[in-house]
Amino acid sequence: MSGTWARLLRSTPFRLALTFAFLFMLAFILSGAIVYQMMSADLAERLDETIKETYSIVAATYAEDDLEDLVAAVESHAKLSPMKEQLFSLTDAAGNHLAGNFTAAGLPDGFSAFNAVLPGVPPDTEYRAYSGSIGGNNLTVAISLSETEELETVAMMSFGWATLIITGLAVTGGALLASRVQRRLDGIAATMVDVSHGRLDTRIPLTGNGDDIDMVSSQVNAALDRLSSLVEGMKQVSADIAHDLKTPLNRLQMILEGAADKAARHHDVSDDLADARSEGHQINETFDALLRIAQIEAGARKARFTDLGLGEILRTIAEIYTDVAEDDGKSLLPPRLEETADRIHGDRELLTQMFANLVENALRHCPPGTAIKLSATRRDGRVLASVADNGPGIPTGEREKVFQRLYRLDHSRSTPGSGLGLSLVRAIADLHGATITLEDCRPGLAVVVSFPLATD
């Protein structure tokens, strides 16, 4: 239990909760002090008004050269305060007592305060008094401050208890909230520990309330999804390299061993060396393509992005491959381009390679007589570029697999290639924030790449 509290006290959420509780209490105390001072001033002002009003009422009974009514009024008011909450004093010019329940001595005209020592009155009882001269006589009206002091004491006690209660609630609430946040942070930390130990399928649990921790957790989970995908891709690539390159490496070894045997018998080995060079070149191309895909997926080329015309790239591809298609018994039609679907943000060289790979893929795997069409259009705020043919197409179940590294359809394994062309296309598309879909042309296949428009 002590360890839990120690962790809680060290936690940032709890410290933040205590900081906010302290600031709240400071503001509460300051505002309470201001309210208390305002209340005290208001009570003092109201007490002065009451004293002055009572004095005026008593003084109004005086008639010139006639003290009887004034004496009677003073005595009458004094009898109404047997506990001496209110004091009345009427003295002559010499200070002799004429009427009232006490004798005022030495009090200045106007408002003043004094401590009374009277029978039946607690010692050091403070009074607020108002004195004035009436017909040569001195009239004093005083009211005890005990009631006002009691109100101030009640207000102070209430404020003190409120301070203690609010402090307790603030600290307790801060601890509860901090512990809840700390549990979520502990969940994030535990997930990171699991990931560091190789459990890449672990994800941060979400509460679903959409707060900032959930948002950060969602972003971390997305990054973990991406990391898991990349690691799985690397595992798959390693397995594919070991599987798909085993045959050409074995073939290269057999060619070299055969050439060595021929050389030992003094036979001509030039054909074997040519075959070995061809196999080595193919293996190097495969590794170069894998390295290029890795560089593109790492985003290393984004610094070269500019606003460019997609139509210009498609026209360049058409110019380059039209004659190649004719020599291969196929046709590459002039691209259909919409003027509104021209501007995207990307790397010209990579995009040119992407569409070149798509055209070469169609030329390599389609029979003579196939027509290949390039087009670009704008739809729903995006630019859609398409490379379509009327060849044999790709079976529906194989369309997502063809984007895997080194994956080749069964009927394509006899044709030249490494199985990395479409993987490179996918990597370039992902780098540009584009999506790729394979659509059935009945007959044939259309590869549609959807780009976001270039923003100003």
C-alpha cells in the first residue's frame, strides 16, 4: 500500500492535481478574504446607520427649554434593552447623569468606540457610540458590537470549515483522477514493454471517450500497426528471398561448377560465363529493387516532392512505350486526360517509374493483340490515373497478393522478372498518399491509382 502511495505521489498526474488544487484553494482563500472584508465593512456601515437613526429618533423628542420629553424618551429606550445591548446616556453640561442606563464620560462628538464596564455586562464588551449636543446637554446612543462580532465569527468559522472540506475534496478528487490517469499511463507503459519484448500484436487499451490520452493512444496504436506490418513484411521478404532466390543461386552455382569442370578439361566456358553473368545480373536487380522499395517506404524521397502535372507523365510514358508495344505485337493507345485532373504533389521520377512498371507489367503478361490504355480523370476531389488492358487479367483471389514482394502468379513464373514490380508500385503510391485498386475490365485488368489533389 505504501508503495502505491509512493508511486502516486511521484506521478505527474497527481502532482498536477495537487498544483491545481493548491491554485484553487489560493483563489478561494483570496476571494473569501475579500468577501469577509466587504461583509465586515457592510455590517459596520449598517450598525452606524442604526445608531444614527436611533439617535435622531430620541433627539427629535427634545423641545426648546423642555427636557422632560427628551428624558422620558431616553428612559423609555433604555428600559427596552434590559441586557444592555443598547446604551443611552443623557448628561448635562457638567457631566451629571440626567437619564439612561449608563453615564457617558469623555466621549467625543460623533462616532466612537469604547469598552464598557457595567453591571451584568461581560468585561471588555465593546460598543459603538454616537454622541451629540442637544440644548446644552450631551446625548449618547451606543450599541454593542457582540452581535456583529458573532456574525463575523460565524462567517469566519463557515469559511474555515468550507476551506477544509474543499481542500479534502480537492486532494481526494485529485488523487482519484490522478490514479485513473496513472492506470491509463501504466497501460501505455506496459504496452511499450510488451512491444520491446517482441509482442508486436499488443495494443494500448482505449476507453472510448475520445479524450487526449485516447487520441495519443490511437496514434501510438496506428504506429504499432504500421510497425507490425513492416516487421511482418520484413519477415515475409526474408522468407521470400530465401525461397525465391534459392533457385537462381543454385543455378548460378551449377553454372560456375560446370564452367570449372569445362575449364579443367580445357573446353570453352564463354557460354557458361555469359549465363553466370546473366544470373548474377538478375540477382543484383532483385536486391536493388528490394533496397529501393525499402528507401521509398522510409519516406526518404519526400523532400523532392513538387506540384506537377500527371498528364505530362502519362504522355511521356506513352511516347516511350508506344514503339515497344508495337514491336511486341501489342498497342499502347494515346492517353485520355481531363484538364481538371492534372495537378498532384509528388516526385516526378518515382511516378514515372510507377507508371512505367505498370505498363511493362501489362506488356510482359498480356498476349499479342492486347490494347493498353492510359487515362486520368478527376472524381470526388481526387485524381484517378488508370492503366487498363484487355488481356487475361488477374484472378480475384490473387489481386491483393500480387503486391507482396517476390510474389508471382503461377503462369508468370516462366517469364522474366523478380516479382517486385507491383511491390514497388504500391510503395510509391503509399509514399504519395495514393490508393491502388485492381478492377475487372471483362476482359482484362485496370490498375487505378487514386491521388489526392495538390493543395495550394
